[in-house]
Amino acid sequence: MNMGMLALLIPIIAVTGGFILQFMRLRERQQRLGSEQRAEFEALRDEILELKQRIQVLETIVTDEGFDVGRQINRMKGE
């Protein structure tokens, strides 16, 4: 291999190596962000499930006949 060819290959290898390193860092960052987003998604899903359960409890209380009787008694006390 002559010196001219070697002088041409060194920068090509350096530039290609730089691109490969940037690509690998980008993939690592994307995977890290993906796992963070997945964790945030799971937390939000759990919170939504908890809120749905609380809404069901409140709906049960409001539709209960005893709740309506309690409201009527409170209205009568205020009169």
C-alpha cells in the first residue's frame, strides 16, 4: 500500500468511525428515553385506574337511596 492510499484511508476511517460512534450514542439515548417513557406511561395508567375506581365509589354513594334520604334530612334541617 503506498503512502497516497494510506493518507486517503485514514480520514475515511476516522469519519466513518465518528459516524458509527454517534449512531451508537443515539441508539443508547433512544433506548433510555423509551424506558423512561414506558415508566411514565405505567405510572399514568395506574393513576387513571385508581381515579376510575374512586369515581365508581362516588357514583355508588350518590346513587344510594340512603344518600338521597340524607340530603332530604339536611334540606329539612335548613328550613
